[in-house]
Amino acid sequence: QIRESIKARQVLDVGYQDEAGGRSERSVWPLGLVFWGRVWTLVAWCELRQDYRMFRLDRIQSLQQLERHFQTTKEINLQVYWANQVEN
């Protein structure tokens, strides 16, 4: 479902539980899936935070594809995210 949303540029509603057990609901633009260490992670643009966020797949509690679609921009895309990671 996440891969489909990445390809279709379809916004996702994600119910997420962080490391401390806190739960949040986010609408995100799924940009890519990466394998960090031992876990798969979703790289996304978070509409709430207006910034890139990473979501471990094993901590996603709920997932819903929305009817809304997004368009990447020259400022918001996976390549920009990776470039920022390399710089930091």
C-alpha cells in the first residue's frame, strides 16, 4: 500500500507510535522507502510539521490512502532530503 502511494503520489494518513509510546496522526506525502540498519523506514513530507519526517514501518499503527494527491517540488522531494542528510 505504501509503495502504491509513492508511485501514485497519493497522500497517506498515518497513525504512528514513537519510541516512547506516544501516538500521533499525520497526513504525509510518501516519498520513498529505505532500509536503515535493521528496519524499513518511510521517508515522507509531513503536512503537520511542514518538514521531512521518517516513520519506521514497524511503528505504523494504521494507514489509510486518501483521495488527495501531491506534487513534488524542487524543494520537496526525495533527492533534496538525501542531499540534506549528506550535508549534516
